[in-house]
Amino acid sequence: MDYSAANTSLWGVIIQLGLIAAAILLAGFARSKIPFIRKSMMPVAVLGGFLLLIVKQTGLVKLDNNILETLVYHGIALGFIAMSLRVPAADQNRAEKLTGLKSGALIVSTYMVQGVVGLIITILLSWTVMPGLFKAAGLLLPMGYGQGPGQANNIGASYQAMGFANGHSFGLAIAAAGYLCACIVGVVMVNVLARRGGVRNRSGRQEKLTVDYFQDKSEIPVSDSVDKLSVQLALILVVYLITFLVTWGLTSAFTAISEGLGKTLNALLWGFNFIVGSALATLLRVVLSRMKKANVMVHQYQNNYLLNRLSGFFFDIMIVAGIAAINIEDLRGLWLPFVLLTVAGAVLTWLYLSVVCRRLYGPYYNEGLISMYGMLTGTISSGVLLLREIDPELKTPAANNLITGSSFGILFGAPVLVLITMAAKSDLMCYVTLGLATLYLLILLLIIYKVGKKNPS
């Protein structure tokens, strides 16, 4: 075997990961030392992604887009699997679970608002000044803003294969704009709320952490023969291997039944493999819990602290790679829909959340609003960053709502995947999707406003 630099298959991934790592470290240093960057609260991974994108545009460093897109694709699935393996708190009461359910409905209803607005914009443009525009392109707004670069990458590439020229870069560019929106608009609104006296004092004090923060009492001992981090990685990778096998089995079965059905569902299942992975990780978590209760297992193998760190690691890699994979040249001719979608998404997401969060979160309305806005234009990390500015010790349930809401959001989000695939089939199906998305939005609003109304949360 050739171990030299000439063997690109041996060194290609390592070089790209090294560049991503260097960008993260440089971005972290810049954020800690440059005041205006620190005050912007831009996540380090986002800043690192933009640094790599700038360097790529100058031609100083050659980035392999195929490897970057691979990292984005696998990063989102591995991150969600790590999140789904976490052991939930045992003391969750019915009110907290109900708020988590409604937070999930809020998250997906925001996708619907973004999707409806996005479709209206691209349909109107296709009727007027841009007759050749791919009408379903508006659905890349909720994918980029609501779900980040992972799904923007997958759906953009899928739309590109279905006729949307440069759809891949368009989706990633919307995701990048979403991060800027979370940082810029979010920070501005935090300061506006602070001037109005509507937020708590920013203390900057560190949380007092105990051993319980890092591990549960029933976990495998630190002195065990296998490292705890190795166990967490093994669980994640085994679930991802099973995810591949299950997805491959299902797609093969569907293709054997009907080629048409196979073509429709294969792209859906492989494009959204993180949903399958999350479901399998949740199933494994339940099985392990039952085995422990039945005394088949003595120890708990998952460590929530390490799983949180690993999900953060996978998401950081995904974010940097996703932004760096954007081809600015591919946006040529698409600047009008890009600007209209990103601006409309920023404004209408804020207006929608400001109305619904008041009803849903009540006593901690500002914290709920800021955190949800940060997540639904960027990622969960940008939501937490904004939240820490007004709730530095995370005393309100707002941070927990991001987690529990995301879990329920996977369930509520299943129909969204069907709508996104349906819209790209034809102009008629695009109009049908617009109507169905509006209907689903109304159903989700009923869940938010009516479910558990007699039981205060």
C-alpha cells in the first residue's frame, strides 16, 4: 500500500478534518480575543465555517466538496443518534412532558410557517420575473433555517437532481444566512429586551457543578477495563451500522415490490437517515433501561454528559463542513429568491414565535422566545447561546424545552418529509403541498392551544 501523499484516498479525509479542526481553533481564539466577535455570540463552528469558506474563495486552500458533503451527511445522523441515546430525567412530571409535546408542535409549526412563506415567494417569482425558477425551492427555507446545514445539504442535493440548478449550494447558503440571522437579529433583540427591563440580570457566574452533572450513580465505573468515551462511541456507531442495514433492507424491499415506489421512498429514507437512526437509538435506550430494571444489567452504559459532548462534536463538524461546502458562484442568478427568502424568514419567524411563545411559555416568555428563535434560524447551540445571555444559569425550563421539543419534533416532523418530496414532483404537486402545509400548520396550532388546556403547564 502507498502511504505517501500521492494516495489521496488515504490522506484526503484526514487533511479535510485537519483544516476543519484548524478553523475551529482559530475561530475559538478569535471569539475569545476580539470583542465585537465575542459580543456577536456567533457560535465558534459557524465562524470557523465562514473562515474556511473565505479561504476557499481566495484559492489558498483546496477543499474537497465531496468529503465535506459526506461529513455533513454523516454528522447530522451521528449527532441525533447521540442525543437520542441520552437517558431522560426520571423526575419529569406530566406538565413538563406536555410542554415538551407542545414545544415539538411549535418547532414543526414554525417549519410550516417558513415553508408556506417560502413556497409563496418562489411560486410568485416563477409566475413573474423568474419563470424558470424551481417552484419547490421555497421549501429550502425551513430546511436551512429550521434544520440547519445537514438537511439543507440533503434536500438541496435532492432538488438539484430533480432539476433545480445549483440547488445544493442554494440550500447551504440559506442555512449559513440562518446562522447570521440567529446571531445578528437574536443579539439585537436580546439587547432590546434588556433595555425594556424584560430580562433577568446577566450574571456571568459559573454554574456550581457536582459529580452528578458528569455521571449517574448507577453507571459503569471509571476504573472499568473499557473507557467510558469508547462505550459511548461504540453505542453510537453500532446504532448507525444498524441504521444503514435497516435502511438498506427497507429500500431493497420497496424496490422489489415496485420500482416506482422504490425510487420515491429510497431517496426519502436515505436522505432522512437521521430519523431512522434517532428511532433506533431511542429503541435501544428503552431496551437497555428495561434490561437494567429487570436486573439483567447491573450498570447503566450511557453517560449523558459524554453523549452531549459527542453530539456537540458531530454537529460542530457538520456546521463547519456545511458552510465551507457552499459554492458562491452557484448562487449566480438566484440572488433575488435568496434575499427574499432569508429576509422574510428572519422577520416572519420572529413575529410568529413572539405570538405563540407568549401563550406557550408565559412566565418565562422572553427566555422561551429568544431560545426558540436562535434554534429555528440556526441550531440548538445558537438557541442556547442566546438564552445564556438572559438566563446565564439556565434556571428557566427554556433550555430543556429545546431538547424535549426537538425529540417530539422528530415525531411531528414525519409528514414534513413527505411534503418536501411531494412538492418537487410537479407544479401541481407544489400547489397541493402549499395547501397541505397550511392545513398541517392549523392542526399543530390546535395541539399547541387546545391540548391539555384544563391542565396548566
